[in-house]
Amino acid sequence: MLNIIFTQRRGNSQGRSKITKTNKTNILVAVNTWLAVCLLAAVTACANSPNSKALEESLAADPKLKQNPVVFSSPPPAKAIETNSTAKLPPDFPTEIPLYPNAELIEVGGQTDPSQKNVRLRWESTDPVNSVQNFYSTEFGRRNWEIVSRPTAEGQGSLVATRDNLRVTVSLSPTQKVGGSTEFAIDYSKESPEIAASPQPNNSESSASPTASPTPSNSEGTTPTPSASPKSAKVSEEESQIPQQLRQYVADLTQLEVLKVRATESANLETASTLPKPNKIVTRREYARWLVAANNQIYASRQAKQIRLAVDSSEPAFSDVPKTDPDFSAIQGLAEAGVIPSSLSGESKDVKFRPDAPLTRETMILWKVPLDSRQVLPTANIDGVKEKWGFQDASKIDSQASRAVLADFNNGDLANIRRVFGFTTLFQPKKSVTRAEAAASLWYFGVQDQGLSAKDALEAKSPPAQ
């Protein structure tokens, strides 16, 4: 009975729930319909009102735009940026300016002053800074440029040189860029008033008189040059065998009669008008003989700088150079003066001189530089020599000779290595020296601010012009 009553109540409840949901749905539909009718009536009522026309005009398109439409152009394409590989030398670049062989032109600056035509060239090289500096110091001197200023020993500053109406400034950086490359700049200008006022080398064919020679004291910054050969003079067959860069050095020393040679071992010393067999390897005895003769001839008026020849009573410093040797006086004199290492100076335990052995590059510098500096050679190591000269084979140089090589660097353009071998990153210390190269090393004695050349000695011997 109870179950029947409960079942009836639950059925009545479910029936009332369904009726309630149906009523709610009907109410929502009625409300939405009423709202739609009201909205339609409002829009219809405003269709002809002044406000509706104002609203329509405010939202309408500007009639001016229809008459003069605006055209939007696309942005211009970006200009191509000139890369380093496209940098080229100016068409009027002066050919007399030396160019570093292992460098890439990365930028050409515009003419900052049209009246002087100043141009800047930026270069990049994988070589160290000192190699670039050595190259331009050597090339400017070899090509008869007047060097106005040069960088300091630490690499600070610029190398400035002038020639005719041209002024060149090589700006070097003492440090390298990350990655091992070196940047440097070359600025050159023409027709500058400063250039026109500077002395010009008198080496043109139309010159009536030779260039003025440097005074014996050689003012600082002046690089002496060898005597100019007459244009009409014919070059002999033997002279033509001498490298062109060394030819005039050899000619000056030949005129001084210091390059005496023997046709045979037993023959007497002879002086010829030209150096015989200039490309023949010079022996140690020949160079010792020439070294004493050249020094004493160039310093003929300054007895304090001459080397005293040894006398017969001297005890031989070398077992293979007895008193009977024809070159005993010169070789023994150099040993007694401490110019060449020997048992007398305590710098060598070798009692043999090996007079007929070939002269090597490092030995030539070891003997010659003490007569330039006239003081004790500085201490040196492989890193120091490599840093200054940039020699790739610095480790092959004898430790004793490296002191002279380092001291030679401090002589700037007058360094023996630069004068004899030009620009090089390989010293080749064990390589034999030719007669012409040996003669070129003897052309100048002294340091930059004081010294004498073979040219000075020749002019001192010449009678004064009437």
C-alpha cells in the first residue's frame, strides 16, 4: 500500500517538473519576439529623421578621395653596400708609392680636400705590425724618399715620407686585431704647399749638378744615399752582375780602394776598377780585411775610431792564423779590439778562426754592428728578435749573434740588414754572403744621428772646386 502511494507521488512530481520547464521556454520565446518588434519599430521611426541623415553623412567616404586618389608607392630597394673585396685603388694612384705585398685593400677614403687631393687607403694584412713597418722603412729609403718622421721603437706614431710633390703617411697600430690581422692606413696628397717647400731629391736626368751630400755629422732623420752614377756611363759586364740595389754601394767602396782581392792565394792584393766576381761567396778572411780597411778609410780623419793593425810581436789569438798569414794584422787587430769573438775577449772558446770558410749572414752582422754602435751589445732572446724584425726563423740565429741583430734594428733605415737584404721575413742566418752583399754592409758606419758613409769619405778626399 505504501509502495503504491510513493510511486504515485513520484510520478506526480516528475509531471509538474516537465510542465515548469515548458512554461519557462515559452516565456523566453515571447520576450525575444517582443524585443525584436521594438527594435524594428525604432529603426523604422528614425529612417527619415535629421539625425539619421547626419549619421549617414559622417560615416560616408570623403568625396575628395574619389577625385584625387592617393597612390601609395612601395619603398625603394636598399642600396648594395660595397664589400671589402670590391675596394680598388684609385685610377690616379701614384705608382711610386710602394705597396705591401701581403695586404688587402679594404677601404678607399674620399678626397677630403679637393685642392690637395688627400686620399686614405685602409689595408689589412695577416703579417705582424713590425713587418709592415720594416717594409716601408726599407722601401722609402731604397726609392730615394725623404723620411720626415718615423714611428717610435714601440711602434707608436706614423711613418711620413715625401718625394717630389707627393707626401705619404703610413699609420701603423702597435697592436693587432682579434684574429691575427693587422690594419694600417696610407694617406697621400699632392700639390701641398708643405710638400713644395720641402727639399726634393735632385735625381732627374735634367739635373745640372749632383745632390748635396750629407754632412759628416748626419743630422737626425736624414738617410744618406750612395753617390749617383752618371747617366751616360756604361755599365761593365761585371757591374751588371751586381744586384741593382747594391751597385752604387759597391762602386763607392771600390773608389775608396778598400775591396782588395787576390787573384790566387799566393798573389798580392789587387784593387780593380770594379769588384771582380761580385756574386762569389766571400770568405771570412776577405771580410775581416775589408772591414778594417773600410772603417779606417771612412774614419781617415778621426784616428780615435780607427782599428789598429796588429804587430808581429802580438801573440796570435787564433791557431789557424799565424803571424805569417797575409791577413794576420787585420784579423788579429779585430780580435785585440774585441770586435770579433776570440779567446782574448772570453766570448769564444774556439781557438780557430777558419779564415777560408764562407762568411754567414749572422757572422757578418756580429762583426759589423759593434763598429756601428761602439758600445756593448744589448742582451737579446728569440722573442725579442722576432718581435722587432718579424723573422720567422729567429730561433735559428746564434744566441751571440742575436744581440747584434737586435741592435742593428735600432739603426732604422741605416740598419745593415735593411741595406744589404732589403725587406725580408726570413733572415737565413746560416746562409753565405756574396762579395757584393759584404761590400754593401761596409758602406756606412755609425748610428742614425751620427756616422759616416763611403760617399762622405770620397767627397772628403776630393779636392775643393775652384
